[in-house]
Amino acid sequence: MSAFSVQPLIEGRTLPLLLKAEAAGQPLGKALPMLRETIDRHLPDCGGIVFRDFSLDGPDAFRAFAADFGPPLLTYEFGSTPIWLSMPILRDGRSDFGQVKLT
């Protein structure tokens, strides 16, 4: 049995995909290794992934999770909004973008 489920967030639509922890509160950072294959397989087709019922231990845990998906995260400097708020996913030189959202 899997520690998470995979389904469309909205029935009948492919965007975004929902990855839901089977046990609420499962640490997202620790779950990432087992989620990685599912994320890599589905993201190019679904375009976005919503993570539900996982836990994060504050902003540093979120930054560590987000940093595992591509180029280094940008900082907030000179009053400009950092681009990583929408967390673009760049893998293997592709120019397409996917979105990752935590709920």
C-alpha cells in the first residue's frame, strides 16, 4: 500500500494533480524521495501538483523542499517579488514550466 494517493484535484480535469498523504501530517521533506518518481512522471502532462495533508516544519523546511526542484531559489531584494513564489520547475534543460502548490 502506498503512503500517498494520486488523483486529479478536480474530477474530469488533468490540471492540477493532487498528491495526498495517506496519513495526515506526514513530513513532506521525508516523503519527497518516494514522491519523486510520481512527480517526475506526471508533472509534464498535468502541469501542476497540489500536495495535501503533508506537513512542513516552517519556512526553512519549505525552502529546502522547494530548492530540490531546480535552480537555486531567488531572494527578496530591492523590493521585488521573488520568482520562486510560483516555483517554476526546470528539469533537464526543458523550457516548460510546472507549478507546485502546497495546501
